[in-house]
Amino acid sequence: MRTALLMVGVTIVTIASMGCASTPLQESTGEYLDDSVITTKVKTALLRCPLVSGVDVHVETFKNRVQLSGFVDEMRQVEHAVTLTREVEGVGVVENRMSVK
């Protein structure tokens, strides 16, 4: 009886934790929070930079992969935004989808 209850408890905990697990197309709760922090840090760095208009650059993060999109006035702004993003702790890959107006 005791073993059966223990097995039921382990099964319930396993099933509950699977709901928080990561898949290739969905982040776990912890990954989502980590990515939110990365997005905030990147956006803050872009907003503080006088060369890049952080308002015009959209930042999305999924599993430490940061995608920059939006429009800037010149190519050097694109390069600077990518460089700033790479310097942010936790950023794994930077995808540049920005366009020059």
C-alpha cells in the first residue's frame, strides 16, 4: 500500500513538472523569464545609445536567440545595434532583421 501511494505521488509530480518543460517550439517558465530579462536588457541598451533609436528597433527573444527588427536610417546603426545586443549577458545568437529606410 505504501509503495503504491509513493508511486502515485511520483507520477503526479512527474506529470505536473512536464507541464513546465521546454519543447523546441515552447519555452519552459524559467526560459520565458530568462528571455524576458534578456529582451529588457537589450532594449535598455538600445534606448540608452544615442546612435541607435531604440524606439524603432523591435526586440524579441526565444531561448536566448535575440531577433532585432524594424527600420533605421543607416547601416552603421544596424551594425551598432547588433554589436550592443551581442554584448548583453545571456544573448546566444543575434538575428538581424532590421532594414535601412
